Amino acid sequence: MEKKSESVQKEKKSLRLRQIRPVFHSKTKSEDDGVLSKALIKQTWKTGVLNLSGKGLAHVPDNVWNIPGSINFEDDEETRYCMDKRKSSEDEWWNRQNLVELNLSSNSLVTISTNIQNLEDLSVLNLSNNALTQLPSQIGYLRKLTHLYLNSNKLDSLPVEFFKMQDLRVLDLSHNNFEDLHPDFVDLVMLENLDLSHNNLKSIPNGIGFLVRLTSLNLSFNNLEELPSDIVNIRSLIKLNIMNNELKNLPEFMGELRKLEFLYSQNNHITEIPSLVGCNALKEIHLGSNSITTINDEFCQSLPQLKVLNLKDNKLTEISNEIVLLRSLSSLDVSNNLLEQLPSSLSMLSHLASLQVEGNPLKTIRRDIVQCGTARILKSLRSERISEQSTVKLAEICDNFPDKYEMERHRTLNLSLKELVDIPQSVFEDAVTANVSCINLSRNKLSSIPEALKSTSSIVTELDLSVNLLKDLPDFLSQFSHIHYLNVSNNLIEDLPESLGLLITLREINIASNRLTSLPNCLYELTNLEILQASGNQIEAIDATKEGLGALKKLATLDLSNNSIEILPPILGNMKQIKNLQVTGNKFRHPRHQILMKGTYSILSYLRDRISE
């Protein structure tokens, strides 16, 4: 019996070995269909999520297109087995979740079936790391899709129907073969995160400025020789990556990207640092491996929040003493340049923890000191500050007003961080002559707005009065007929003038960190308003009726965090156009913290569900 048993086991083992196929054999369609087991389908019914990543698929199993939510599901014999009433209650058809997330990444897919149109409830689709050369036009039927990952394929074009998916928030097309983009690409106006890196793009459509909700844009590793000038219209941009291209310069008026925090532009052919006046939020700038020769004074004066500056492998011959104005700088890399000396003012930067200067022909600092690291270099520079002439006097720098020629070049009047209590009328007269569009008076000690500012009312589109000592705003601000952006945050304001409601061109207003106890009625007249920031006040209640916030049909961002709001009105949930709602740090008990952490969509849904109550 034992010999017979051993014989049977050997025969079974031999059979298994004969059934084993080579690791890299091409799968048949029937084999691929078998990957989608009934157990996996049942799991998908429960969660609405189907993960077929890394299954070695050459074809998408047919039954993927027949998951609940498709038009053909009830006719499919393979998956209809769960309709039997004898199954558990979890298997009943009314408990099934429609397919909302499908992961087909890291397979060997070459094509996608036209049946993809059946998955009408799909919100997340991952097709990355395959061998796709084209997409079916039927993908345009996925109108609920918000996240689409197509990176690491062989795509060189997109069907025109693709651009009907206008609810897309995240789109990854990196590591493909695109040489240009269809003009209709700019119709994807809801995009917040766009990755076009590692392609063969030579240009970007001029209409990219219409993608005004973008917070992250990655154009690295392409063949771009220039960026479209209207990129500066993407005011919400936080991260811009354009490294490893053929760029010789960056668009003028980069300073209009006020929310930009991270700029990656290394490995290009840039010869000078662009004007970044207005980019007060910038934290990191990476411009290594370019052809930059100087760090100009204007650059140092305009970036109070900058923490990381990387200029290694350039052609720098000197660094201005005014680099001391980069007060927040913690890391500076100027290695492999042409510097013969370092400004002693570097030793005055109290946050500077990393200073890289290797590879320069320095004559004023010995090599052994450089090799000892940042602390030793800064100690040596401190010893060089022998007289007042070698020390940057911040007050002297701040007393200088920009001349009209400088203002005309950048169309900006920037008087931020000057500790001003008043501003001469002549400064505004020069601003009118220079036809400035942006005025920045932030971070001073102004207790009132100079009357002379009125003279710029017909030309200014952006006005920053934040971080001052203002208790009220003058009525003449209502005369700024072309203004798009107004920032009066971090003042002592208790109310806004009714006349402010005349600013119908206003798209963004920041009234955060003041002393407001309610949202002023004038705000409800700003029908073109898209962004309202009112955090850090003492607001106790909000009006979400048609006469209140409900009148702002274009409002996309509403920040009411850190106030004293006791009740969130359920009717607020009807404002479905709001994509970013911040209400944490208030006194209300409902919705609970768990709902708040799920984001805007969950908060609005929660409120809508309670309207009838």
C-alpha cells in the first residue's frame, strides 16, 4: 500500500510539473478571464474596488465590464449566480456596490475594450505600467472619473472624446511618448494635479492658463524650449516642476503665482533668475545646473518665506550682501560655481543650517575651513564683519523705494517688509506712470491706507494690504474697477464697508485673522468671487441662504476655519460648486471630526442629508 501511495504521489507531482508553463509565456484570453474569480467578484460587490494589479494580464477579463453598475450585468450568466435567494444577505443585489475604483496597473495590456463605457460610476482608474498605445474613444463616457493614471505606457495621443471627462482632478500621463497635446486638453478645467513628465513634448498649449485649479504641474524631462506666458494665470499653483528641459528663461510676471511654494527648474539653460516679486509663499527654489551668473538684489528682497535655495552647477561670480533679506533661509547650495568670495552677511542668517560652497575658486576662505562644514564657514564669515560698511543694514535697504523704471519692468510696486508707517504720494504717482498691476504693501506698520493709493484704482488688479495695523478700509477701494485679488488679512478689521460690494471683478478675497464677528453683507454681492478666506476671526454664524453665501455661484474655496461658528447650516450642502471647504477649529459638534477629516465632499453630503431634518 505504501509503494502504491508513493507511486500515486510521484504521478501527481509529475503531472503538476508538466502543467507548469514558462514564466514569460503569453497568456491566453481564457487564462486572463480566469483571474477574475467569483470570490474576487463577490469582494468587489462589497467594496466597489477591484484590484487586478500585477496579474500578468494581456487582456482585461470580460467580466470586469459586467460588475454592478454596468448596463449588461443582469444578463451575464457567469456572475448571476449570486442572485440566488438562498445566498447570504450580503450577496443580495441591493447590497452590492457599483465599481468605483479599478486598478489594472503593472500588467501587459496593449488595448482596452470599448466596453469600458459600461463602468459609468468609475471614479478612479489606474492603467499605469502597461503597454497601451491608444485608448478607446468610449473612455469619454466615464464622466464621474476623478483620478486617472496612465503613466508608463506607450501613448502618443488621446482620443478627442477623452476631453469630455471634465470632472478629472488627477491625471498622470508621465513616461509616455507624447510630442504635443491636443488643443482641447485645456477643457479639463477641474484638474488639480497634472503630470506630463518624461515625454517628448516640445510645447504646451497656450490655453493652459484656463486650468485655474491646478495645484501641482509636472513638466519635467521633456523638450520644452519655452513655457506659455499664460501659465501665470494658474493662481492656485503650489508646485511647479519644469526640470530637465531646454528652457532659456521663465515667463515674465512669475510673481503672479502668489501661492507657489515649490519651484523645480534645474537642468535647463536659464541665464538669469526670473522676477519672483509677489511669490511670497515660495519655500523652495531649485535652479541648479543652469547658466545663472548673479543673484540680483530684487530676488533677495521679495522672498521672505524662502527656506531652500539650490543654485549649484551654475556660473555665479558673486552673491549680493542683500541675501541677508532671505530671513527664513535654512539651506543654500552654491557649490560648483565661479565664486571667489562669499558675502559676510551670510553669517547673519540665523536659520541657515546648511551652506554648500565646494567647487568654487574661493580666495577669502581657506579650503580646510570649507571642508569643516557650515558652522565653521559661518564663524569665519562673522569674523570678517569688522566695520559697519561690511555689514548689511537692513533698515537702510528697506528705506529705498523702487524707482518707476523698476516698477515698469515688473509692473509691480512691492513695498513689503519695509516697516512703513506712511508712503509718499510720489511713489504712487510713479506707479501710475509705470502702469503697475500689482501693489504689495504687506508686512508694514500702516494704521491707515494712504489716500494717494486712489490714483492707481484704474490699473491695479492685485492689492495686498496684509499684516498691518488697519482697523478699517476706506470707501475709495470700491473704485478699483479691475481688481481680481484683495488681501487684507492679519489686520485689526472689525467690518468691511458696504461699498466693497461694488468690486464685481473680484475673484479672491482674504480677510483672515481679523476681528470680524460675521461675514460682512458686502461679500454676498461679489458674484464673481471664487475664493473666500475668512479663517482666524470671531465669526459666530454664517448665512448660507440665497441672499447670503448662496448668491456666490462661482465660489470654489471657502475657508471658515478657526472661528466661533456654533452651527453649520445644512443648506450650505447645496453649494455643490465648492471644492475646498475648511471649517475645522469651530465650536459646532456636528458634523463630527471623522466627517471633517474625509474632506469637502463628505461634509457637503452630510449637510445635504440633514436639510429635511
